[in-house]
Amino acid sequence: MQINRLTQQIQFIIEIDQLKQVMRQTLLTDGSRRENSAEHSWHLAVMASVLAEYAPEGVDIFHAIKMLLIHDLVEIDAGDTFCYDVQGNDSKVEREAQAALRLFGLLPADQGRELRLLWDEFEAGETPTAKFAAALDRIQPLLHNQQTQGGTWRIYGIRRDQVMKRVAVVETGAPELWPFVMQLIDDCVTAGYLKDDTALITQDFRVENY
């Protein structure tokens, strides 16, 4: 047994336990509390397995699962940046890159390099597998907000156009799931869970021209 190698691996395993303390804005489906990033990553990994049949050609599901399990580890240092926080997202790339350097650097060089490549691939979002993984990452909070009658959307006054921009990757990353996503968003607007930006624009126009 390589003691130094094992020591590094155990140190990394202990370190990533901190992801359980990183709270996201998304509520659990029962609305009882916010989910943490470790729960989010686990949920996505299971989704990749369950929804594998909808993955486009060229997607490696096992590779996607590994990617999803580690994609948010950088939040241990960088924190979770709310996707609709414009100011917070300005420094997100730099903060997360520094976190990746430290966290994956805790591992033996070969394993650290493997996980860093997985993380970089997810962030770049260029391969079919990365696009599919990103699509699931967008669908999961959508489901949570639908199940909590608007959840985070209501708290922050999120509009349909903002959500559409956020989930756009699903159309190319998981095209078979795109009709489901569109229907879910339309249903949420109809139910009043999500602000209809088109209606708001029309209403503003009428007020201005009254």
C-alpha cells in the first residue's frame, strides 16, 4: 500500500464532506428547507442513470455521472452562486477556478488531473456528454420549483424569460426532453408559479399608452 497516496485520498474524501454544508437557493420538493449542493449532485447523478434513454448519441452515461458528482465540489471554497445573481456571477469563473486548483490538488497527481479534466469538460459544455449533464443540471431545479408552487421563483420574482434563458441548453443537450421542459414551464406560468414576462410587457405597454 502506498501510504502517501492513501493519505492524500483520505484527506480529499474528508475535505469534500464540506459540500454538505453549502446551501443552494433551491427548496426541497416538500418545501421544508433549501437543499445543499451534495444533495443536488447526488440527485443529478441518479437522474443521469434514470433518464439515460433520452441521452443523445455520443453521450457516455457513466462519464456523465462522474461529471455530475464532482461538478459542484468547487462550491466548498467558492460557495453556491445563485444563477440569477448577476453581480455574483461576475466573479464566479475566477472563484471556482481557484477552488478547483486547490481541491483537486489535494489528490494524487493522476487522480487530481482526472477530476480536473472532468470539471473542465463540464464547465466548457462542448461535448455531448457535458451538454447532457448540463441539461439535467437545469431540469432538476425546474422540477423543484414546480413541486413547491414556484418556490425560489416566487421568492425572487423570477420571470419566464429568465428561466427560458437558463434552460436553453436542454434543447441541444437533451432534445428529447425539451418538449417536456417547455410544457412544464407553460404549466407553471398558467398555474401562477412563474411570472409571464410577455403578459408583463403587454401590461406595461397598456399602462404607458393609457
